[in-house]
Amino acid sequence: MCGIVGYIGKRNAYPILIKGLHRLEYRGYDSAGVALINAQGQLNIYKAKGKVAELEAYASDKDTTGTIGIAHTRWATHGEPNTVNAHPHYSESERLAIIHNGIIENYAVLKAGLQKEGYSFKSETDTEVLIQLIEYTQVNKHVDLRTAVQLALQQVIGAYAIAVLDKDHPDTLIAARKGSPLVVGVGQEEYFIASDATPIVEYTDKVIYIEDEEVVKLSTKGQSTKGQSTKGQSTKGQSTKDEGIEITTINNVQKTPEIKRLELSLSQLEKGGYPHFMLKEIFEQPRTLADSMRGRVNVRQDNIALSGFIDNKERFMNAKRIIITACGTSWHAGLIAMYAIEEFAQIPVEVEYSSEFRYRKPVINRDDVVIAISQSGETADTLAAIQLAKEKGAFIFSICNVIGASIPRLSNSGCYTHVGPEIGVASTKAFTAQVVALTMLALCIGKEKGTMSEEQYLHVVRALGQIPDKIECVLSQNKRIADFAKTFTYAQNFIYLGRGYNYPVALEGALKLKEISYIHAEGYPAAEMKHGPIALISQEMPVVVVAPRCGTYEKVVSNIQEIKARNGRVIAIVTEGDKMVSKIADYVIEVPETEECLTPLLTVIPLQLLAYHIAVVKGCDVDQPRNLAKSVTVE
Ligand code: M6R
């Protein structure tokens, strides 16, 4: 949460920073701000409540010159979202400025100490405490800015990605991280820093991923890019020979910067003609799932090869139990995996919310396999959950989308989903790719253990290969879904029902609707309805029932009848050619037939579209729903 971006070089920094903030806005959009040092050595800070566009409007008649600057888009933690609490923050003397992503947990103690020394605070933020501490250290210990940052960070408990400017040194930018991501872009006599590579990609494909407790000093004084070459691959282990970049730890141990080649294209960050990223990402799913399976699912040879599994077969074969840990949509994917792993591999599976798991003193054994699922790879609770499991000796396997993120880095092994950047805050293509990755894993374990028949394995592998085309068929009903979505904008509440593999789909459909349309929605296992939620059914209550023709289909049909008998309005997701449900439901969306374990990959698509269209008709901000951020890097 919170996005940070910085620039030092020869160009005017402001347009680069503003464009970068727009790219990072998915991380938070409560307020935005920018700090620039102009040619006269003035350190100007401009801030505005709300989105980056508000900042642009506010700064339009201000001095936005300067070839060094830092900028921030905020998701509020300490202090309400207003201009005072917006970043950047000045130090007491207004000589330094800071931007910060993360939480300084011991800020109250540090603040009290600084107040005793006569420091005053304008904002309620933990961040202002840090910049005051840096200035206090610099002044009282007579050290340079980098040393002051190092010494201050040694006192900090918590998570941070920070960047600091000093108006007396307009040729130097200092940045550091612990627990929050930070990437440095290396250009020709210019450098960029950002929370992720999206603000950097159009300027350079050379990046350095800063590690925890590292401090990077970027300087244009005496900078030379001679001798640098990273074409085609990582320069692992080589010095950059770039005098402009120095990396140390917070304890001042020198590190060798490792430049990597960025694998990200600009087109992946644009809407490509769609009105919203969410719709683009929903429509990308046939391709993204094909990408996720490429090189792994071999339909001709009816085989799946997952290197993260192959290299660690023994850990899976010896596992007495698999624990899956994740948050939000990723947790729903984990729940689907529980059905698949127990069915195919016959290993008991527990699915845990990371936030609960990490704090409830769980029993973790050395022969447990813990699977962490995370699109961003930075979710704080999931990261902490695997840290705990790793300390107890469990084997950590992660399913992640963002390459090089903290969760895969901490894991023993894993599988990337390869769906490209997911920018809409509501997760869509990441979810289906997680389900595919987990299904592939379940099949690999089941085959290796001999707990599933060869015939069943072949059926599922072949059916998996057909999923992208089948999703195309579902997407072709977009117009019809958009039309009937208009009928439901009156609703205050929705119920979603499903059973077996499609119970997590019901949860996911409800979450999608809640987060982007602000309509309250609950997902239930269909048979649980009788135990309470049925009391809510009335003419006013739309009920979405996920009822493909498999598993407990007949029982779900009975549930639909119970809803209709109480005048509920039913939107049903059924298998092509379904006769029974079509007769009783008010609206029916058909999905092609497939293996039961793969039905979620098809049934979830209409639910994504339904939530999207209802939100659009209601005039909601689909890509950036209120109060949310894409990547939840705080507890
Ligand atoms: O990046 P992660 O997959 O770890 O994120 C987990 C949740 O924060 C995320 O799935 C969230 O629930 C989405 N906004 C749902 O659409």
C-alpha cells in the first residue's frame, strides 16, 4: 500500500513523477504529493487530498522545476487522509523531505523522544517521526545524510520503503527498504526508484531490486555508466561499475548492486481500448491462462511438468498434511485447491487466512508443506505466515504472480502464474491463474503418488488445455450480462450460493460485488442456506446460484426451488444445455461443460462480469474502489 517514486538525473523530474504516481495509484489513492529541488536549491513540496489528478490540478500553477524529486500516493494508516498527513513530509528545518510506504511500529516512542528534544510535529503520521529522527541524527552526530538514514533506521521497528531528499545536496537521493518493496531503475546518467517497476519501464529495462535493510545512495555527481551491460540477462554477481549507485546495509556493510533485466512491456500497463483495467483483465483470461500453462501442460503428451514440484518431489511425497495460507481472493483459490488436492492426492489440506494463522500459535510440523498464494507476493500477513512456518521447518511452496516479490523470495520453491501486471484492484485474471497453478500441482502430486487413476489424470489434463477456448465462449455473453446487470442496481444485498468446487466461487463472486459496487453480498455453501440465510430471501433479494451439472447438482436445484418458493430472484450459472434450472431461474448464464474440478475457471467468469457491470451502472470507480489498495503490505 502506498506507492513511492523518485527521480534523479538531467530531465525535469515532475512529469516523470506524476506519470509514475498514476501507474502506482492502484496501491492507494487517499492523497498524493511531490517534493522537488529546483535549480535555486529550494525544496518545494505540493500535496493534495484524493487522487493524483487532484495533485496535478493543485500544482498546475506552482514551480514544478527540478531534476531531482520524490513523490507518493497514499493509502492511509496513521492519520486521516488529508493534505497535512499526505507525503512528502519535511523535517523540522525543512531541509529534508521523505516519502514512505510501510508502518513505523515504534513511532510513538521515537516521537516522544524527539519532542523532548524540542521537535514539533505537523502531521499525525509515523513517517514524519522518521524524517525528524534522520535530521536529529544528522545534526547531533555530525554525519552525512546516508549515515543519518542508516543510524535512524537502526532504531526503527516496522516496515519501510523510503526515499529522502536533502536540499543542500541536490545531486543525491537516498532510499532504503525493509518489508516494503523498492526497485531502482538504472538509466543513462539518471536513476529512478519506485515501489514496483511500472513507473520505470518506459525509461529503462535495467533494474536493481533492493533487499531488506539495504540503503541505496543514488548520485549524479561523478556518475558514469561506462562499462555497464546487461543485455539479455541478469548480471548476477557483477558490480555495475556505476559510481552513481552505492548500496550498503543499514549497518554500513557494502553490497554489490545486481542489475537485472526487466521483463515488462508498456502495453501491459495500458487499458488497450477497454474502459477499465478490470474489464481488460477479465477479457485477457483466455490468453493469460494459456500463458500460465505454456511449457507446463503438454496436451499432446497428456502430461504436466511443474518444475517447482519436480525439483522437490520428496517433500510433497512425504507430506502428511498441506497447509494453504492466503488472503482475500487468493484464499478462495486456496479453498478450491483443497478440494483438488484432497481428491487427487489424498493428502489432508487445511486452508488458513494468513492473518489468523500467523497469530494463533498453529501446530506446524517439519514434514508439512505450506502453500502460500499471493498475486502481489507482498501481502504482509501471508509473508509473516510463511516466515513463521519456515522457522518451524515446514517446506514453503508459493504461487505468485509478481516475479521477484518478497513471498517467492522467502519460499523454498514455487510456481509463478505469469499473467502479467494485474492493475484493477479487484483480482480477476490472477485468481483463475492461481486455480490453474494449484490444479496442476494437485495433478502432479496425485500422479506421482498414484492416488488418481491414469484415466482421470488424462481427462483433467486434456480438459485443462481446452479451458482458454471455453472461457472465450463465456466471455461472448458479456453483452447479455451487461444488460441484465442493470436490473440489479437497486439491490442492497446479494446472496451467492455454490457447492463443492463452486462454493469458493460463490465466495469469490460475493467479494467481487462487495469490493467494486459497495453492495453487501454473502457467499454460502448452498446447503447451508436452510440454516439461517433463507430468512433473508424475499422478492428484493437477488440470489446468484452457481449450479454446473456435476457433483451435487440435483441438490443445488432443490435449493433453487426453495428460493423460488419464497419469491427470491435467481441468477443461475449452469452448464450448456441445462434444462432443469433454466425452467425455474429468472436469469441463466451457460458455461461449457468441463471436468468438475475445472468448473470454477468457467463459472467465475460471469460473476466477474456481473460485478463489473453492476458497478459500472452504479457509477462506481471500478479500478480503484474506495478504501482499498491492490497490495496490502500492512497488517
Ligand atoms: O496480492 P495478494 O493475492 O496476496 O492479495 C490478497 C488480497 O488482498 C486480494 O486478493 C484482495 O482480496 C483483492 N482485492 C480481491 O479482489
